[in-house]
Amino acid sequence: MEPLLLYPDPVPPELAQSLDLGGYPWKAVAGEAAVVGAEPEDGWSGAVVVAADDPDGAFAVCRALRKRDIPLEPLLLLVSGAQLADLELREDLFDDFCLYPFQPRELDARLKHLFWRTGQGTRPELVEYGDLLLNLETYQAAIGGKPLDLTYMEYELLKFLAGHPGKVFTRETLLSRVWGYEYYGGARTVDVHIRRLRAKLGEEHANLIQTVRSVGYRFGQSRWGV
């Protein structure tokens, strides 16, 4: 996937974080004059333009992108609530909009829809379950849009469990599938990592990893919802 054009530069930290976690490469531009010089060799895959703080600069960038020989799309505009009334006059400058400050899941959903609608762009392999997002290329993880600070083995264990929702695994199976057959640690290793994962997921999401008595662990709900 080619990078998204982002405006402004520097990018709002919460926007950069959400795009990184969602696996969207991006490159920021400082304004209309910087659009051409900043363009990657293979072009842009789309644009995300924040108009909340600098609407004049944002719409100038949008106009520059739309006046190209081949207008750039998709273009997602982030606006404040106070700017909604003026959007009808500028509908030709964007493909969709999202309120700013934004919710990470809404931003991701709108980008997914725009790329699907235009038939452009692909994303790296992701594992998603409810509020949990794992980027399998960058080894990043987030819950509810907030990054998780995981060790390598914590990430590997969470990735394995989240990749098989509803299925119960014994401690011995987890040791062999996650740590490998050559690992000689005991079942307590699994218990320790599960406990750390639950703590890092937080109280609201700790029950994503459930203990199945006398068997092992299960991620998420079973097919019967219990």
C-alpha cells in the first residue's frame, strides 16, 4: 500500500498513532505548496486532511489534490462540529468526513469503506476481535485504540489466542504452539504470561482471556456464548 497524504505537518499524535496501529503508511505535508514535492515515486494511496484547527490551509490542500490531472481519492476530511454547517458548500473537495476529535474505530471504519469503494489499497494482515487490534507486520497491539506495551512472548501468546477465538487450549498445547517444542519451561510459564496479559488488557477487557477449569484457557466467547 502506498502512503496516505496527511495534513498538517506535524501530524496530531492521536492521528499518527491510530494510522500506525491500523497498518496505514503515511507521509505528512505542511501545506498546499508542499504537496507536489512530498509525493512518493509511486504516488499517494489517498489522503487524510485535518481541517479542525486550520480550515483555510486544509481546504487549500484539498483543492490542490482535486485539481490534479487525476484527482486524488479517497480523501477523508476531519472536521470539528462547528464546521459541519459549511460542508455542503465544499462537497466536491472530499469523499467522506469524520468528526474531530475522532474515535479510532470510526476513523478506521471510514477508511476501510473508502478504500473498498474506490478499489484502492491493501492493508497488512490484522487480527481484530472487538476492541482488540493486532498488526501482524509491525508487532503492534492496541485495545480500545490504546497501544499495549507487550513483550515478544506476550504478543505471540495473545496473537495465537486471538487467532482462535472460542477455542480452548491446554497449557501444554500453548507451550508447544507458542513457545515451541524445544521449550522446556513448565505450565507455570503460561499462567504467568496469561496473568500479565490480563493486567495489560485492563480490568474492562481482562475477561477476553477466560480460564476453563481443569482444562486451560480460551480467548473470547465460545460458539454458545458462555
